[in-house]
Amino acid sequence: MERKIYDKLLNWKKSLHRKPLVLQGARQVGKTYIVNLFGQKEYENYVYCNFEKEPILEDFFNELNPNKIIRNLSIYKHKEIISNHTLLIFDEIQASPKALNSLKYFNEEAKEYHIIALGSLLGVSLNRENSSFPVGQVEMMTMYPMDFEEFLIAVGNDTSKLSLEIKNAYKNDTALPAGLHELAISLYKKYLYVGGMPEAVKVFVETNNPEMVRIVQLAILDAYFSDMSKYNRTTEIPKTKLVFENISTQLSKENKKFQYKYLKSGARSSQYAEAIKWVCSAGIANQLFKLEKVTLPLESNKSNDDFKFYMSDVGLLCASQNIRIEDIELDLNDSSFRGGLCENYVFNQLTFAGLKPYYWTSNFDAEIDFIIRLGMDIIPIEVKSGENTRSKSLNVYMKSMNPPYAIRISQKNFGFENNIKSVPLYAVYCIK
């Protein structure tokens, strides 16, 4: 399946200032697959090392001499490692602090060797063990589940052509023909159920069987819970599981701000700070922070105490709540959950595109779902799960903040009216 990150890997390879690359992301988003494919297609050969499955590899990094490491790996793997022509892949590098530390020396003394290190639980491992990280000596890149455009391409050639029509309509604010609009909405609803985990998408494309997709999703969730037990302090395991389970539950509330009282009676933020940090470091959930002031720099004006929580994949969100595909296609779910699922989807698409969203509330109960920076502009985004786009909140924001324009995301077709850019839910990936 085509992944957008492949082009970023090509740019990394061609860069004159290339450093060892650390590719992070949640388990099973496709990191190992895409990097092995990259090595196969773009290099004369590649050498794959997995530090979880081959712990003996750790011994080759007792001495942090790049040339000696290369020589030993070449002998052990029975492969010649040629500078500038061989890709070295260090998978599950969080299992080997020595190998992680070696990246500093490769950058300083042996830039001619191309190295990509992968880590599903790298952030978790570093936080737990207080391990050192070669800050400034590596390039960081994050891989996410497949976005909606990648899903369209995976589904088939006709739908990949649909993606081009969507991009043109977004650029020109011109409505898609009704038939294409309805097709895109239908595929968007399927994406809500399937999500973007590559194995789930693959099973959906090959079988068109929602139950088979759900089996894959539940296995991924089981793997996440297993990681919570395996890579965590004993005292934090039940807290981490409780926080993760509560993400989807609290998205069903009218007020979607994360509230500790739903975790446990009398719960305080300090008790669950480590658990929240764990699920974010593992890449399986993300926080959306509230802005105290809508002014640049946005990051400096966020409130660390007020946030919403979203799962990194909408398909896993549906699986965690036992939502069936019919529930989504026929709009049978509670309206609060539909709204939460829709917001989670939009948040993910914006994040996958490299944007950093926030949310905003006024003193008079007006709320804007997302605030993003596009170029030099601060743009408000309102999200509606259906076609009803009436909103007091957006009017309040536009009168008080006077943005250059606003974006409204819903099931309505493209358009631009009253300084509001109408973007259908299936076209969120176009916002960049």
C-alpha cells in the first residue's frame, strides 16, 4: 500500500545534511514494512536488525566505534555493508540503549552510513529507564496510521482518482458532482469503522468483511494492553489501562474535556500524570489542549490543565466501544458519540498532515473545536458530524477574533460563503 511517508524517506536519503533517522510511531502503523520496502527499492542492499528478537546484537555495541560495529554486523548478518549503498535498519531500538547511543557516533564519525532506527515504544522506554537520547545527532520522523487519502488509494484505482477530484474541489471551493460527493461520504463512513491501521485496511480491501476487520482491530488493542503491562511500572499498569479505556468513553460525553472524576471517585491529575504520559509516548493517543489566548505563538498560550483526549486511530476507537459498521452508516449511535468520533477523525487527519491543533472556549459557553495555524494565519475550524451547520460558537469567534476566514467541516459539499470555507468530512486531509 502506498504511504505518503515514503517521499519523506526519499528526501532524507538525498539530503546533504543527512543524519541517522529515528522513525517513531505506535505499534503496527507500518514502520517496519515501509522501511524494509524502502531499503529494497532504493538501495543496493539493506541489513535488518531487530533488537527485541535478536538481543545478542547488543554485544556489538559495547564499543561505540562505528567502523567496528559495521564490521561485526556485516559478519554476523552475512551481508556486505557498503557506505552510501547499504541501508542499516535498527528495529525496536528502544530495547538497546547502546545501539541508540551509537547513533551519535555514526553522525559524528561515519555519516556515509545510512541508518534508520525504528521505535514503537521509544518514548515510553526513555521515560521509564531515564535513558540518554542523542539529542541533535539524529533526525526525527513520526509515522501515523493511514489517513483518508491513503485509504482511498488502497481501496482501488477509481477511488484514487476520486482523491484528485477532491483536491481540486478543495482548492477551488467548487462542489463535487452529487454522485461523487455521496460516494466520498460513504467511503468516509467506512473509514470511520476500518480506521487507518494497515493490516485492518488490507483485510477490508481483500475481504470487504467488517467482522474480519474487527478481529484485526481487537488483536491490536490486545497488543497495546500487553505493552502497558510489559513496558510499565507495576503501580502504573492499572492506571494506564484505565486512562486508555476512558478516552473513548469520555468522547461520548456532551462535554468532551477530559475529566478525572470519570476515572475514579476523588481522582486527581497528579495521580494519573504518568499514565497519560505513557499512552501519549506510545503513540496510541494524543491530547488536544485548550488555548487561553488566541495569539502567536499558540503553543505558549495553551493550558496544560485543560485538554481533550483522542485515540490515534478511529477504527480502534470504534472497536473499543463495539461500534458496528451499520451503526455508523445508518447514524444509529448517540449524537454525543457521533460528534466525538467525528472530532477524533478530524483531529487525526490534521495531526497526520503535520498540523498542531488546539481548541478554544469563550467565557459565555462558545467553543471552537480546533484552532490551527496555516501559514501566517490563525484559522478556526468548526466540526459537524451531519449536514446541519448552524452554529452560534463560530459566529461569536469570528466577531470577537476577526480571522481572515474560517473552516466548517461537515457532510455538506464544498463551497465558500460568508467568509466560511465549507469542507466535507472526507476532504480534511487537504488542509495543509
